[in-house]
Amino acid sequence: MLAGFGRIANGCATEQVVVAARSPGFGDVSLHETRMIDGVSRMRGVERLPVAPAGEAVLQPGGLHLMLMQPTAAVEEGGQVVLVLVLADGREVPATLTVRTSAP
């Protein structure tokens, strides 16, 4: 299991909502959020990620992130993870993450 971090930018004039993600390199990709609740770190799945017009969502350690599970092959530092972000209106947006051994 790996975590995916980065920025999802919305260059549109309207809000866009990410509802799913997938990758040919992983059997399962899901959006999660880590929050501190009563002094305990809790992680939960996120079903919808709204991204404001001309805004961005930041995926980072301790907050929103992608969970990348069931890799189909070994990943190595400097390699690329190809993703597809699925929007609420059905459109699919390609994305790429660079593999790093430490969080950004």
C-alpha cells in the first residue's frame, strides 16, 4: 500500500468534483483523508472531492491523499504512476505521479 500526494488543479470556470480514481498499476485506488479527532489520527474514505473554479485541492501527508493498493508491479523511485481521475459528470482526466521514497 502506497500513498499518493500532489495537487489537483481546476482550470475551469465551474466547480469540478472528483468522485473516483484508478490506475493500471494498482488494483485499487481511493481517496482518503486523515484527521485528528480527540487527539487520535483517523483516516476515512472520501466519496467526493470538490475543487473550486480556478482552484486546487492539495493532497498531502496528514490530510487528503490517494491510497494506492494492490500494485501490479514493483514501483521504483523516479518512476511514474499513471492515474485517471473520474469527475462527477463522467469525464475522465489523466494524471501522473512521480514515485518518491519520502513525502513531499
